[in-house]
Amino acid sequence: MTPFPDTDAPPGSELFGPDPTANLLPGDGIVNYYGPILSVKDADRYFAALLADVPWKSDEVVIFGKRIETARKVAWFGDSAYGYTYSGTTRHALPWNAELRALKQLIEQTSGAIYNSCLLNLYHDGSEGMSWHSDDEKELARDAAIASLSLGAERKFSFKHKRTSATTSVTLEHGALLVMRGTTQTHWLHSLPKSKKVTAPRINLTFRTITCL
Ligand SMILES: O=C(O)CCC(=O)C(=O)O
Ligand SMILES: [Fe+2]
């Protein structure tokens, strides 16, 4: 009997999950995937608390000049009531609640960066996603780390290079952390593709740094 029958990975690596120092991108930016940083029990607890306590609102996007309300819901929290403008609408950040304060501290420790705001997205099922974009709004500090925590249904997350169209994808697990660093937003787009296979909801939190306060 072979000791590691199911994998070509180095012995033991499957016990410790992904290597968070490995870069998912071939260059022009850095994306680290930490895998789950919360126990399933804690991830379940945060998912339920955020689903119930966050004042979820539809987002607005402009497609071919038309203003569309998304089925996906959003909320925005921050250190102070920052104004944040996208698709021609300015929103103001809500003050941190207890769950978000605890998650922010854990994610700052794990990722080695600090954040002053968090955008939350609620996808009710796989019919909702987010199309190709980069997080390059003028309010965001250039090249600052963006830390993404996933709760709920597993979803695929994809990157596409703006010039070469090279793509790469990762599965975002319940309770998992992904961090985009350096010039990632300058050179790469990312998306959360829709999927007919996903029937359960997912909450995503992206911790960010807003400038021009
Ligand atoms: O839901 C996700 O994983 C990604 C969300 C995202 O890209 C964003 O909010 O800018
Ligand atoms: Fe994004």
C-alpha cells in the first residue's frame, strides 16, 4: 500500500492546505490563497450572523448607459462614513459591527496588512455573480492589499490578464481567505462566474484601504 495514494502533491501537503506564500498569478501581481482560516463552526456562525444583521441593499450597475438594480446585495462598512462613488452613485460606509471588527482583526493578522473599509456582497445562488473588473476605483489606495473572505457556497473565482488574456482560477471555500497584492489590479481583471450548479448562498467580504479621507 502506498502511503499517499490519491495525489501527486508532496507527502503531507494535503494535511496543511494550500501554501499561502505561493503566487496564483504567473506575474504582474500577487494573489495568495490561504484556504479556510476559520473552523467550519465559526464560518457557519459568521455567515448566519452577517446574513441576519447586515442591512443588505441591491447594487446599481450601468450597462449600455442603463441603470440596473442587481439581484446581488451589497453593504459597505468602514472606520468612518467614507463616501465611495461607483456607477454614478455615492454611498457612505456604516460603522463596524462586532462580527466585522473580529474578522478584520483576524484578517489583518493573517494577511500582514491593515484595512479601513469592507465591501460585502451577498449572492443568493449561482445565478448571481460578478463580471470582469478590477478594484481600481479612485478612492482605493493604489497597490494596497485587498483581502477577500468567503462564507457559504463554494464558488470559482477567475483572473484574466488585461493584455495577454491569460486566465487562472481558484475555488473559494467556506471560511477561506484570498489576498490580492501589489500591481494585481493594474494588470489583471477578476470575476465570479455564474454557475447553474450552485444552489446555495455565499457572502463575500473584501477588506480594502480607502484614501483621500
Ligand atoms: O465575491 C467575490 O469573491 C468577489 C467580489 C469582488 O470582486 C468585488 O467586490 O470587487
Ligand atoms: Fe473585485
